[in-house]
Amino acid sequence: MAGTNRLIGIDVTYAFALIGCVIFGFTYTIGDLVQSSLTHTKFNVFFDVFPALFFFLNGFTVTLTMRDRRISNRKLLSYSGKRGSVLLLIGLLFCAVWPMNVFIASGMMFLIVPFVAQWNSILLRILTLLIVVLGVTLLFLDVPTHTVYSLPSIGGGEIYNGMGFLFFNGYYSLLPWGVFFMAGLIFGRSEIRPRGILPPSSLVGIVLIAFSFLINRYAKALDTDALLLRRSDLFFVNIRLLFPAFCLYGIGVSIFLLNLFIFMFRKLQSTILLKFFQTISSMKYSVILFYSLIGFITISATNVEFFSKRAILLVYVILATTLTFYLPFLWRKKLTEQGPMEYLIKRISGSAKK
């Protein structure tokens, strides 16, 4: 988007989502290796908001850019497809240690943009609903719903395990993150300058959040693992029938937070904060790359049992997170304005502008 029309609140929201994703990733990835704490049987209503918000923003900014009359939609859609290819290829380089990572998921989502971005809102809503229905349908067809990470196993021509890996492999899956991307595409067509701290769309988001807990309660009653989920836990959303509950919750929170940040930071004057938020937002995929490399080096070069003490894990998360967000600024100061991922994407994909 052009600098004169840029909404700083979007940059703030991207930075908020990325900081949360990085902290969450370091804490639970290392914690899972040590304590097997990340069982993937539930979604946390606090931490899982961050990746949901990130994918929502990806879809939102695609539609927002299409509204800029100075940019050719044809070239933008072509660029999105090429960007998806680059992200997918980069993600495959990490798949041995981090299967179905953010790069792969983002890449696959951007690959579909040229096909769906110009559909009318009704068709996009129907497609989003069908994705939700697909998730529940596959569950009742006994497609494996892995509660821990598992490599795909396709034996004797059986495709169920492959489908289970792709759609139900805990956090290593396309669903429900694709729902948030599609919701962002749709929301980008609405009024994006909220009037007041609680505009109508934010009220809709609050209603979706409240309704998600009612849906979740009903889903638990139907779930085959209901006996394992009897204790009341306000902070978690059931995963096995996750779509009606978690998707509504994630969409509602994403809409509310985006409107809130756009409204709160619409008149931000601090050059330091502006530089911080815009740098993180413009180098978002480089941030994910630095995070991935730091995590990979940590797992490969250390004894993860060292992090079994919570105090040590906390110190590591603080240091690793600080380093992750320091590297983009160091890169920009010492090398070039573009981050390594953004440079690669532009080098291969070209530009979306005329």
C-alpha cells in the first residue's frame, strides 16, 4: 500500500501477531520436546490467536491491495501466485525438521489467490463454509486425527493417513488456518477505517467469540473423546470438532483486534514506534525465517533436557525472541532495506505494481 494511505494499525497488528507467534513457538516447541506438553488435542484461546491473526492478515492485505487502483489486479494476482510458489519451496526446505510449517501453509494459500480473490463475497463465504464442513466430514469418515505430530504413512494404496497428515496433524496442518485466510479476504472488502473503539464489525466479532463457546460446548457432547474433556477449562477450545468453535473464535478475535489497533494507532507520531512496527510488518517472512533458524540450531546443537526447568526455558524464550526481532533491524542496517525472504520473493516473483 502507498505510504500516504497506509494504516499503521495494520503494521501494529502484524507485529503483535508475529511477536505472539514467536514467543508461543519457542515456548511450546522446546517445551514439547522436553515435557511432551504440546499434545495438539486442544487449541489455546490465548496463544493460538496469534497464528490465526497472522493468516487472517495475509488474506486481508491481499484484498486491501486489490482496492488500490494504482496496482493492476492481473499483475497482483500473478504476483501472489508466484509468491506462494516461493514460500512453498522455502517451506519444503524446512519440512524435514518442521513439516507443514508456516511457509508451506502460507505458500499454499497464496497459490489459490489467483483463482478465488476476484470471486464475489457470497462465493467466498460459501467456500469458507465448505472448508469447515470438509473438516468435520473427514472426521466422521474416520480419517486419522493425529493428536501428536506423525509423518504421513500411505500403505497399500491407503490415502486416509495422508489426508490425516494434511488436515488433522495437530498444528502441522492446513486446517483451520485456511479458514482465517479466507475470512481475511472477505473482511478486506469492508470498511477498514473503524469509527470509534467499537464499530459494528467489532460487535460482530464479539458475538462470534461468545457463540464459539456455545458451539464448543455442543461439540464436546458429540466428541468421541468427550470423557477426556469433561473438566471445565475456559482457556481451551476442543480440537477434534474444532472448526465450528475455533474458527468462529479466531475470526471474531482477529476482527476485533484489527479494528482496535487501527483505531488506537491511527494518529501515531512516534518515529521510533513507526519504524519498529513497519520494519517488522514489511519483513514478516524474514522474521519467520530467523525464528525457524534459531529454533533449528537450538534443537540440533543443544540437549533439550536442559530446558526442562521452567526458569531456564523462560530465559531462553526471552533471549531467542529478542534475537529474532533484532536480526531484521541488523539486516536492514548492515545489508539492505529488504529482508532476505522479501528480497528472494521479489527477485523471483517480480513486483505487484504496474
